[in-house]
Amino acid sequence: MRFIGNKQCLLGVAVAAALFSFIPASSAQPTSGVVSDTPSPFKYDVSLRARYEHADWIGALATDRQYGFGHSKLLFGAGYTVDSFRFYAQGQYFQLYNLPDGAVGPGAVYYLTNGAEENPGMVSLRQAFIEWKNSDIDLVAGRFLYSNGSEAMPLQPTLASLRSKRIAQRLIGPFDFTAGRSFDGARIIAPTSLGAFTAAYVMPTQGGFEVDLNLTIWDVRVPVVSWTAPFATESGSRDDVQIFAYGYSDDRSVLKTDNRPLDVRTADTDEIDIATVGAHWIHLWTIGDTQIDTLLWGAGQAGDWGEDTHRAYTFTAEIGVRSQALAWKPGLRIGYTYGSGDDDALDGDHETFFQMLPTARAYAATPFYNMQNMADFFLQITAQPLQPLTLKSELHYLQLAQSADLFYSGAGANERHNRFGYAGAASGGFDDVGTLLDIEATWNFTPHIAATIYYGHLFGSSAAKAAAVGGDDDIDYVFGEVVFKY
């Protein structure tokens, strides 16, 4: 069942937001008039996010390139824990408002994915799982959220933060910037003296740009195996190492996105079956009050891309510096990410790195590109001028890895049928995409209320101009959001 948004929906979001701001933290605990040291086995959570986006996008002159739209996401969860067992269920109501017709960019993707509706909305089951967890095992089965790199997180806080922000969700993620995606299946983590071993088998739900998360995409299957080094369990560790192997099978009857001619792709109905094997290593140094980290992450792929043989690779190298002693706690990060591209569309080899099911916006906040056929040199600056205020700015110099390949965007399968999940634009034989400059500010009003504003601008170059088909090759993208958590 889909819901059509209107003024009453917007009013409801505003009223809910106002109510959240007046809920005291203590009301989360059940009150019975009797003080007890035993925590309740029942826990519940509620959150609301309201966001507005404005886009001035790359596109042909005949398209609507400037528009604004909104969306809201209400989550409501409840859990019960007894001994080593936990049951948790979470529902979601996601609503989009004022989507553009005849446009390009993110608003157009939402509009087309949701049946050309201007205000689509849906109540979905986001999570419903049983967990069995003790010192020997952590087993989850049902519908849950999953991201690569999240297995056996390190206890050292800086290592955990780096793994979460700079490694997790690159290949598999919940796509939570919008409607999100969940995963149906099971995951087990077994910690041992030789390290933590993880195995999982999951299938994604619909989601991301699609408002309906209820349906499982049965034809996309992802087995996972990983090993995390034993020193992740040491709170004083200076290293974090993980080796992983991911499978990906997709036998949906949808047109693949790659650089082959349309008639060749249309005739290729064979499935995609790819193995991805890789590792990461993070190391920390501390010099006085200054912390330095180095990060290496990479993976190789082999398998079948329909009728073609698939061979591809990716890697990331980063170094970061942060001072806790200086005013504003400044941080500087420099890095380079490379995802291979295909230099010959008709040689029977598909060499474009395939990003599987990522949360693309975690690494491309202005969502016109991803890691496929992309070389991304970036500089990141962070600061905290006030206790509740965090600032982040990034500069990305973007080039296509292969000019003979496409300029890709998207974040993987988000529908059972109809669309592949990635889009590709012709580069015109150019490789210079342009330079992206952005800035983001987050203000935490209370532990329960936060607001973020973001602005990104692409100074487009030759490949972006070719993708624009004679239209504007620059991008201006803004969003503002308020999040209430309880």
C-alpha cells in the first residue's frame, strides 16, 4: 500500500518533531513506582528524520535540472532480551514530497523508481531478527542491517571510528541516506584466540530509492566470509586488520549497465556471478596530543559478467592527522581511491570494478559518481569550533579510470525487477570529470536532536560535459535535515 503525501503529511512531520523535542530522556524507562536495580528486558526506540534537498544537476537543456524535494523517515523499534537471546523488530514509514517530473539527478531517480508518483510513501518492516550472543558466538537470523567491515569491530575507539567511516559500507551497506535497504538471511561471528571469524548469507530487500522495503530481492544473493585479527579485541591496539571474501550472484531479468552496445547487452541474459577478495589494514601513531593514522584497503574480483569474463580491482590509500590539544581539534586527511574500468567493450572481458550493494553517499555525498571506473584523489578537513558543532569539508579531483568506459552512478540493486541499480553515461572519450568541493556542518542541540546542512559544487570538466549532452556540466547540491532520536 502506497501513501500519497500532502500538506497534512508535512504537518504531521512538524508536529511529531515538536513532540520529540519535549520528551525527557528519563521517560524511556518504564515507571512502576518501585525503584529496581534490574533493567527491563523490554527496550524501544523511535527516531524521525526530516530532510529537504535542492539540486541543480548535470543534464541536457530540455530537462528540468533545478528543483527541490523533501522526505521524512519515521522509525519505531522494540526489543526483548532474556539471557543470551534477543528479539528485535523495527518498522519504518518513509515519505517523499514534491518529486520532479521530466528532471535529471536524484529527484528524477526517486520519481521513476516509484512509478512516476510525485509523493510516494510506504510503511515497511525494516528489521525483524533473533540474536543469540555470548562470549563464544554472535548469531543473527531474520531481517537486519548489514555492512561490510562491520564484523568484529575493534575496541580501540579511533580504530573503530576509522573502520566505520572509511571502510564500512563501501561494498555492502544499508543505504540509509534515504529509504534504506535491509538484508534477509543470517550472520554468525565466532571470536577465537586466532581472531574473529564471520560467515553470512544475505539477500537485499528493495529500498534505497524505492520506498517499499518489504520485498526481498530473491535473485540477488551475497555470501560473506571474513577474518578479523585477534588484536581487534585489545582496547590499546594500534592496528586493525581484516581479510574478507564476498560472493555476488544476480540472475534478475534486467538489462545490465556496462559499456557494451545496447543490442549486445539486450541479448545477454546470463547471470552475474562474482567473487571479491580483499583486506584492510589501519595503523595508528600517537605523537604527544597528535594522532596519525594510515589506512590501506583493496580488493580483486573474478567471475562472470553475463556472457563476459569479469576481472576487476579497487584500492584505497589514506593518511590522516588530528590534534586533540589545539583549538577546534583540527583534522586533515588525504587519500586516493581507484576503481578499475574497461578499455574495450567488445573483447569479452568486463574489467569495470563492480561495487555490489554499497551506501554510495558515505563516500560521495553529492551522488553523481561512485567507485566504478573512477580515480578519486581527495583532501578532507574537519574541525570542532564549538562542543556541539562539527565541520567537514572535502575536495575531490575526479577522473575516469578508462575513458572508453562509462561514467557510473548508483548504489546497486534496489528493485526486484525493472532497473539494474546502476546508471552509466557516455564520457565522449574523455576522462576528466572535474573537481568537487563540499562543506557540511552538524549541530547537536541535545543528545536527542541534531541538524545538518550540506553544500556541494562540481566544477565539471570534459567528461561531465559529455554526460550533460550539451547542457550544464556543473552541479550545485544542497540538503538540510533535522534528526530526532529517542
